[in-house]
Amino acid sequence: MELRELVVSGRRLRVWVNGGAPALDVTRLEGDAHEGAIVLQGAGFLANVKVTPDAVEELDPRPGPDPTATDARYVRNWMVSPVTTLAAGAPPDLATRPADKSAWTALPAESGGLVNVSRRYGLPEGRSLVWLRTTVRAAAKCEKRAAIGWNDEVWVFINGKQVYADVNDYLKPELRKKPDGRLSLENGAFTLPLDAGDNDVVVGVANAFFGWGLMLRLDDAAGVTLAPSTP
């Protein structure tokens, strides 16, 4: 494979491989850095690398639209707790979530519905845990199927009752969820049992390696309102 050209313009990136049309078009770069050095890493050989500042090939620097922005099924409004440690092999105790409202802060989902814990707290140190909390309001008692993505461990509680738990551990190939241990709504699915009125949804996310976060999307949002979170 011969990488012919890589163009970065503001929040946009395009890559050409072996000529022709762009092989990769990233419409919204999500990193915090907007200037600095270029790093190329990973398996492979690099040669004849040429960097041309400001050669953006008329690529618009503004980020493209979030394709999920108008999808009402994504759970976007969350509150997050401070980070705590979790003993090896131990599940979290829901009773240890912060009781003080001031301990919770807003952490709305980014583009694609990603609740980016890494952006708020950085990489985990040891086996670390955060609690995420939101409210789902249902017009009547019902069940809603939901797709969920996470790294590395997750526990979901509805109105104080655990309804889901699973592991997506990249460091253990046998525990990697599709696709290849990466955070995706393909990771898992479960049923949300909702009572009429407000339902308290609390999710524990634990991680001990690299980035961590959460995605949650209902298969069907009819009859429910994804209300702003309250601690």
C-alpha cells in the first residue's frame, strides 16, 4: 500500500491511497489539539515523507454535520461522577454512587452519541470507575430495546435494579466485542424495563486501559422522552 497524500484542514481530514478518490474522509476530527507536530506510528515502513504547511487542497476547515444529531433515539444528556478505584474482579456497588448533588457534573454526548469519559478525566489509572446518570421519562409502563457500546466494563441499573452487565476488554481477545474490542453500538444490546413517569438510569463504566466511554441508543423512542439528567 502506498499512502499518496494526507490533508488536514481545521477539523477535516482526507487520505488518498494509491491515487484515485479519497480512501478516507473524516468530516469531524474530535481531538483537543488544533496545532502542533505530526506523529506517524504503528507497524510499517515510512519513506519519502514530505510535509507542506497550509496545503489544504481547498478542503473546508469547518467540521461536517453530525449524522446522528437529529436521531431522537440517542441518550445524550448525562451526569458523571468523579473517578474512583475498583478492586480487581469486584463489581461496583450502586450504593457507593455519590449522594451529594454537587458531586455530579454534566457530560453531554459528543457527535455520534459518544459520552467521552476520556476527554473529561483522561486515561484511567489502574481499574477506574465512573458513574453516569440520566433520566428516561415514559408515558406508560413499557420495555425498550437498547444498543450499547462501552470500554471496558459496564453495569446498567434502572430504578435501582441491575438490568445489564458485560465486558469489552481489548487486552483479552476472548472478551473483545464486535468490532475488535472497539467502542461501538455493535458491542451489545439489552432491554430497558421502564415504569410510567421518570426512570433513573445509572451506568457504571470501568476501565484499566486506554480510552473509555459509553454510547446508548434506543431502538424505538416512541412514548419516551430522554429528559435532561438530574443527580
